[in-house]
Amino acid sequence: MKFIVNSLQLHRQLQSLSGVLASSNTMPIIGCFHLRLEENTLTVKTTDLSTTLVTRLPVETGRIEAAEEIAIPSKMLLDILKTFDDVPLTFDIDPATYTVEIASGEGQYRLAGMDPATYPTMPVAENTGKVAMSSAAFVDAINKTVFATSSDEMHQQMNGIYCEMTPDGVTFVATDAHKLVRYRRNDLTCDESTNFILPKKPITIVKNILAARKEDLEMTVEYNNTNLFITFDNFYIVCRLVDGRYPNYEAAIPKDNPNRLILDRQSFLNTLRRVSIFASEATRQVRLSIGPEKMDISAEDLELSNKAHETLPCQYEGDPMEIGFNAKFLTEMISYLDSEQVLVELSHPSRAGIIFPYGNESEDKKDDILMLVMPVMLAN
């Protein structure tokens, strides 16, 4: 097995795969990249048993009678590749001993590979549904929801993004019981209604690969009862869906919210960032004192005698109200909106606030988003 490949191109592709690698494992073969050479294409895959990520890149080869394979320790291969400039590398692999020799100019390097036959196989896409989407739509959906997922190992379902597909559109939901995001797209459709929970780690890896690219790519997303299959450009990913039933998120969204607060989004965001510096490290609490034409935002850390206060103009319909929120949650949510203004709907200081983008709606709008944040109890 022999081929010539550009060092930068190979390193870039392997770096994209490296997010799947497990930090620790009891199977040495899982710590390897699996390489398969067929004609002038090198296919590389990596897996942590739950997720498998595959990429393909062109290489120069001599005549090959049949496809050839090898498993190479990932850390060692990445470490050597990152030391090269933009140079051609020649890989010469002995299939009998799994010895890998790498040549670059005057340099010669040898490392021990492993038997590729022991590398785990990945699930096959069978009995799947399918939806096509642009990479821009996918990245947008994940960016606007993944931050609201939970990290609680006791509630695995909430560690992922709930995906609800219908012929009318696709809904993405994430919550950690303190905050919730519901993001809908009406330009993504499927033939039959279904739902599943997307695992956070592989979805974030795919999002990061796509976000690093300048162009908008076409993606194909397939799914069955146990796995998700995503194809785009020269990448293919298979990941196991999260088991279990997702919480009834609609029941958590208050329906009667008579108090409406409209604010300039960027001014609100900047004020929150400033004032929250003075909040307690334990609670991150900010107090909103809302009146007809202005809102006071304040924070205080009694232990350190830190205190901040700022006033913002606003439009408000409803009874005057004081309500407390976690500043980190509010800042995260508002930063992922792209509207000029935000609308906050409230009912009572003890009930959740609902946040919407406001002020730049269009007739051909392809998406809508709702964000919910639970209040924190205010100290007297």
C-alpha cells in the first residue's frame, strides 16, 4: 500500500476527524485512524463506538489491484503531520507487518500500525427517512439550540437536541430545565412525521466542520430508529441517537403572558454584560425593574460590596414589575438572536420569561425562534 499526499491537506482532514476520538479507551484500535486506499482516493475514518466520522481525499498512487487498508495510531500521526510545511508525503505500508513508513524529502519516519480487520464496523443506513438541507440552515439551528442543552448525566435525553420533523417543517428544541429554546424552520420538510434526539457531541463536531467552510453546502440527513446518517461534501458521519423520551417542552411554555417588554437588542446585551460583572458569582443574578418607558438593570454582590445599576429606555405594556434572572442565561440567549430588537413576554415574577426576536419580520420568513428563561428569586 503506497500513496503520496499533501501534508497540509491530510492534516486538515484528520484534524476534522479528531473531535470524535475518545480521550481514554480500553481498546487501542479505537485510538487509530482507519485508512482505506482505493484507486486514487484515500478514505479515513475514526470512531468512539457511538459516532463514526469518515472523510475522503485525493492522493497519488501507482497501480492498485484491490482496495488496501491500515489502522494508524491517531495521536502519533497527527503529531508528525503538524510539524510539516506544505510538502508531499509518501506513505509506504507493509500489509504483512503493518509497518508504516513516511518519507518527506530527506526525512524517513517509521511507526507501527495495527491490523485493520479489528477496526469496528459502522452501522448501515437501512429503512431510513431523509431530509435535505443547506449547511447554513443546519449550523444556524445547532448554534441557536445547543447552548441550552443540559450536561446532567442523570437526564441523558436533555443532553441532546430534540428534533421533530413533519411535512410542514422541522423543529429543534433544547433545554436544561433552567432555559429552553424552540427553533422552527418551515423550509425543511419530510414525507412522514417523526422525532428523535440528536446527541450533542457529534452534532457539534459536524457544525464546527461546516462553520469553518466559507461556502454553503448541500447536506443529506437520513435517520432510522437508532442512528443518524449525515452526508456533505467529502464527509460522512454516523451517530447513535439518544435513547429515551424527551420532556413535554410545550407544557413548560406559559401561554398567557400579558406584559410585553420591547428593548433594543444590542443595548440590552451590552448593559447585561457590564452590570453582570458586579453580580454574585454564585447566582449571577440581575434584577430588572420594569416601568412604562424605562427599565432599571442592577446587580449586587453583598459579600464583596460590589454593585452596579443602569437604566435603559424601553416600550412596556403591563403592570410595573421586578423580576430576577441569571445574567449568563439571558446574555447567551440574546447573543444568538439577530434582530434589532427583542420582545420579552412576562406574566409574573415567579414564572418564566419568553424571549422573541422583534422588529425585522418578513413575509417570506423561513424560521422562528422562542426562548424561555426561568426567573431567580429576588432578595429583599
